[in-house]
Amino acid sequence: MTVAQPPTTPAPPALELSKVVKSFGAVVALRSGTVTLEQGSIHALIGENGAGKSTLVKIIAGLYRRDAGTIKLRGEEVDFHSTAQSKAAGIAVIYQEPTLFPDLSVTENIFMGRQPTNRFGRIDRKAMRAEAQEIFARLGVSIDPDRITEGLSIADQQIIEIAKAISLDARVLIMDEPTAALSGVEVERLFAVARSLRDEGRALMFISHRFDEVFALCDTVTVMRDGSYIATEAISETSVDELVRQMVGRDVAELFPKLPAEIGDEVLVVEGLTRTGVFHDVSFSVRAGEIVGLAGLVGAGRSEVARAIFGVDPYESGRVTLAGTALPKGNPRVAMARGLALVPEDRRKQGLVLDESVSRNVTLAIRDSLATAGLITNRTENAAAAVWASRLEVKTASLDAETGTLSGGNQQKVVLGKWLATEPKVLIVDEPTRGIDVGTKSEVHRLLSELAQQGMAILMISSELPEVLGMADRVLVMREGWLTGEFPRSEATPETVMFAATADKEEAK
Amino acid sequence: MTATAAPPAKPGTSAASRAVSHLFKARETGIVIALLLVIVVATIVNPNFLFSSDGFRDLLLTPSLLLLVAVGQAVVIITRNVDLSVGSVLGLTAYLTGRLFIDVPGIPIIVVFIAGIALGAALGLINGALVAFAKVPALVITLGTLYVYRGINVAWTGSDRINASDLPAAFRGLGTGQILYIPILTIIAVVVLVIAAWVLRNLRSGREFYAIGSDPDAAHLYGLRVTRRILTAFLLSGALSGLAGVLYAARYGTVSSQAGTGWELQAIGAAVIGGVAISGGVGTLWGAAIGAYLLLTINRALPILGIQDFWQRAVVGALIIGAIVLDRVLALRQSRKLLEIREEGR
């Protein structure tokens, strides 16, 4: 077939996806993925969590196969069956979590699978090392090419991923939220590298939740929502408000139904919590009826603090006081008994027993109180579970259904139900709405708001700025293990919170 | 930025002195020292341990077969798998060797070697295919084939056994013969070791074994041919066990249906003692080979040192646990050090 060329661009686009569809069973992850990457240009792909961005990336990478639609590379239709094929076609993908080999050296990580060899197939270590050094010099970074990759910061690991792409001479570079865990200086360094790659004529795709970055770095932007293509615009012809409207597709206010609550006494007090290399001197308190948002970048140490408070992880110094009495270190059982609940970040691995029924999961944390002489009957279990399932409006065929068959949003409700059943005084929720659809999201928000109104103290960890700003009475910000900001609701703006989360320590002081 | 720059190499640091410092840091150095220590102590107690022609020969000879099996095992472990069937593979090929000499009079020795290695490779390939395609953990698959292969062996052998008289003298000579005081079996084992270690260090395919074991998901994203490498690792382990099986017949002359029982655990023990991480991605074949020597030399030294029979196994067990604890402590110390460097760099 002939490719129709737009008159303004003589060169065919580096990569062009049109109406790509992908479903997993009954769930449609990508309804209509359409995006065009021009050579020598940086294109932004934005959308809420669950908008289908990652699925799109994985299709480009050859990790998933599309169900329908077309992919064209420099005007020619392609079909990738494996990551090796997309790589060979000159596409490099940098995932949010760098995927490197921790036990191998930095140099080996860059060249694995295509090391320079001599005539006998022997790896030419000298040449390999020299090339790695050359790439690092070009990128203006100093990473020891001989050290093992384990222990490198996320920023440096991303540099290695980029070095990999450069050594491959990739023409198309996809970066899936590369800045999620980077500090301000590191972001600047990454952007400088990205711009120089663009100027060499490569096509880049940049996925980010941060609008300032999108506007600072990119030339064009595509918005996705609920697995569908919404719009593509030149960065110069759009605005943050416009993009937000396209992304959310509805009024933001209705997503965060914040109810007025009476703020009472301090229930949870954390003083000087420290664990070397993870978090340092973290002090804060949460009052009854208050929702405290804990914002920050991925990897800032927020979940680790929550786990330490709950007693799952150790800490070296500091203390945690719950309702006036000190909480012993490293003892979740006591923490639970005293009225502390932790809804973890990864509900599938840490929050649920996916193979068990909904009612088993809901009653998991209150088994002891349900048991008569040590025995639990299905009837008592179902009765207790039914209360919470109906209160949280869990959508399931029956309470006996395997929890793994529920949608993400309903699974999250089951985890919430499990902890609410323990009737906690303090509820810590870690990323309560990650990966769930917009409708369920606002239900979860409404629930949290109601709980606070009834006097529960809530600590909400969230990486989604609108959620923190929309829900919290007070916002705490962490950066690289330090508490770098505290703002009352009135003073918390995207700018102040983002600055505290990303600015360098020197600047923040 | 948080990158930690390497301390610039001091001017005048010669390649030789770097090699020496590398030698001191290498995990293998520790076990070599332990091995020498065992030999020295045992020799002081009983000089015949080293200074008799039999003593010296046994020192080199006894661990040679285990070395072959341990090298194959180490490759499999480096890919984050394990091969529990090696003892059964060894038993089957040892019996095959005897049967070939009995049933095919005048069969050339080299044909027997090829047949043994081929049978081992085929059995290894079955393991590899089950692990790579059925996506069942290697521990379970090879536990199954351990019993299946042994069962075939018992059904085939029955109460029969191969005796030394069934084997041609030239073949048996391989098991006891020496060249320049070095046993032929040891020479074969070391040649295999040198080649395999070279491949693992210098060829792309060799490095990919490490990559796959270090992070299988990343290996997949890198576009490495994970399935093929895992098949190769098990094939190699099977082939080396097959070779060891043929040599077993040459060395001991007698082969019953129970030959090689328990070797899988010794081979894993040797690899672990030698610094091959059971979680994959770390370790060298040289380490595994020295581990095999340490394991069996201690076994022989303990009776000389007057340690009672039933304590000997406990000592071997303590050695394995000690090696793992040591590796864990070193790994923790290293990750802590890297973390501190990162914190300072801020």
C-alpha cells in the first residue's frame, strides 16, 4: 500500500501507531492507540493512570502483540513478535523501573547480548569498556564502568538505560516516566541528554505526569484517556488547563469530594524516625478527623516510613506514639491491636490473598474476634464480610468469588474493607487509587472523607498530586528520605508541593 | 548527581599489582586457602596424605569426577535454576558404558565416550525443555527426573552389575593411569573446566547465562534468547554428567543400579562452597571446581584427623552453611557500603 504523506513533512514519521487495540480477556486496556513520533522531535504522551500509556509502550517494545491497528516504522508497516525484533528495528524503551542486571558490571549491562567481539567471538573487553566511557563522556556523567550495577541510584540506572539506547544507535527512544524518581538536578541532566539526542535526529517519546516537564522538554503532545486517543497538539498551542481537561474529561472537583470534619487530638505521633539510607529524622503527627497527605516522588521513602510505623520494617532510632502510648518497634500485631491499619501500596501482593474468596479476605484481619473456640464458620465469615462489602459497594458475583477475579478498583475496596473491619483509630493508606478507574477512584475518595468525618485519623500516601491536594487537610512532602515540606491545605499548591518534592536539598533549605 | 566516580587509577599502578589485588579480593582465593590448609593439616598428622604416591594421586583423582558434574551444575545454577538429576544421569551413563562393552565386543572406546556424553546430553535436554517450555521451577522438574532416570536405571539393571572384568583393560587404564604423575581423569576434568570457564567469561553466550540468572525479566526485556540459553545450560550439565558417568565406570570398574546416588547434592554443595550464588548470576566455574576439591578432600582428611564417621557429614554441612553465611555477610556489607557512598555523594 502507498503511504499518504502530509505535504509539510517530507520525511516519513519515525514511528506511527494508528488505532492500535489490545485487550486482556474481557478487559480492554487499549481501545484506540494513536500516536506519531517525528524524527528529531520529542513527543509527550500524557494521560491518567490506566489511560493505556504503558500498554501502548509495551506494544511498541514488542512485549505485547496488538489485537488490531497498524504500526509503521519510517513509513513501513511492522509487526514485532519479540523485544529482540523491536530492538533490532532501532527502538529502545526505557521503563519506569530500570531493568538491569544487578550482579553484572555497568559496561556489561550496556552491551549485554551485543558485546563487541573479535574474530573468534571472544568479547573485546577493552573496546567495550572504552565505548562505555566514551558514551558516558558524551552524556557528561561519571559512572564507573567497572562497578556492579547493584546500588546505583535510579537516576544513574536510567543513564545506563540511555547509554544502552545510544550504543544501539536507536532511532526511536521511548521513555516511560523516567523522571518519576529523579531530583531536580537529575531531571535537568536527563533533559540535556534528551535534547542532544533529539538534535541528532532521533525521535523521542516522553511519558510524564508533570506538566512543567512536558512543557519544558517536548515539542508535541498526545493525550490519552480510558485507553483511547483524545488529541494531539503542538506544545506551543496548548495549555495546562487544556491538557488537564482533555485528560480527566470531567470537572476535577467532583473527583475529590472533601467533606468538612472536626479535627481532634493528635492520635499518631512520629518523632525522629531514622533508618540509614532509607529515611532520616522523620517527625510528624496526625490528628483525629484529619487527612494528612504524604506526597513525594516514587522512591522518596514514604512507603518505607509507613511500613516502619506499622512495624513491618525496622528502624534505627525515633519513636512512634499511638493515642498517647508508645508503639513497640517491629510488631505489627500490637500495632493492629492498638488500632493502626496499613493498606499497602501493592494490593495484589501485599494486600490480598488473590486465590481466596472475597469474604475470607475481608475477614482476614479480624479472624480472632470471629472465631468461636478457635473455629470460624463460613456463616460468621460471610455475615461479617457482607457488612463491609455492602458498605463499600464491592461489585462481585458473590462473596465466595475468588478475589483475583475482581477488577482493580473492587480489589482495592476489599483491602480497605479488610482493614476497616478492624475498626482502626489510624488508617494509613498507600497509593489508595493507583491503577483503578476514575469512577471507583471518587468512591474511594468519598469513603476516606467520610471516615475522617467520623473521627478517624488518616495518613494518605499518594504520588498523584491532584489527589493529595484535593483530599488532604495538611500535606507533608518527602524527598530522598527527608521530610522537606509541610503545608496546610490553604498553602498547598502544585508548585509548592512539587518544589519540596524535587528541589535540591541546598535550595530547599 | 549521585554517580560515584571510580577513584582514578593511581599513576604507576601496574597491571601486575592490580592483578594481585584482584586475586586477594576474589571469592575463590578464600577456598583455595581453605583447601591448602586442609591438605597441610592432614599431611602434618599423617605425611602419607600427600607424600605417598597413592596419597598424591588420590588427592588429584578423587574429586575429578565431581568436578565435572559440579561445573555443569554451576552453569545451571548461574542461570537461576538447579539440576537435581545429575546423579541419576551419571548412574545411567555409567551403566550404559558397561553394557556397551559387554554387548558390543570390540567397540572402540571413543564410541563409548560419545554414546555416554550423548545420552547425558539427551537427558539434560529433557530437563531443559521441561523447565524452559513448561515454565515449572527446575527444582520440581529435576526432582522428578531424578526419580524417573533412576527408575529407568533400576529397571534396566535389575540386580545385575557391571564388573571390572567386563571392561577392556585399556579403558580401565584411563581410570587409574597417569601422565607425568597427573591422573588422566584429572587432566580430562581440568581441560573441560578451562574450556567451559573460558566460554563463560569470554563469549556472549557465556555472559548471557549470568544475565539470565541475575534478572530473568530484564533478560527478557533485553531480547536475550532466554529459552535457548536455559536449554543449553541443562544440556551441558547433562553432557558433563554423562562424561562423568563414563569415567566413573573406568575409575571404579563396578557399576550397580545405585551408582551416582547423592552426587547431585555434592555437586550443588561444591558450587555453593565455591561461591556460586544459589540465586543465580554470581560465581565462577573455577570456584565450583575448587569447591569440589575442598569438599572431597575434607571428606578424606577427616578420618585421618580422627574425626568420627558420623561427624564427617556434619562437618561438610557446616562448611556449606558457612559458605552461604559468608556470601550473605559479604553481600550485605557490600550493599551497605554502596549505600553509604551514595549518601556521601549527595
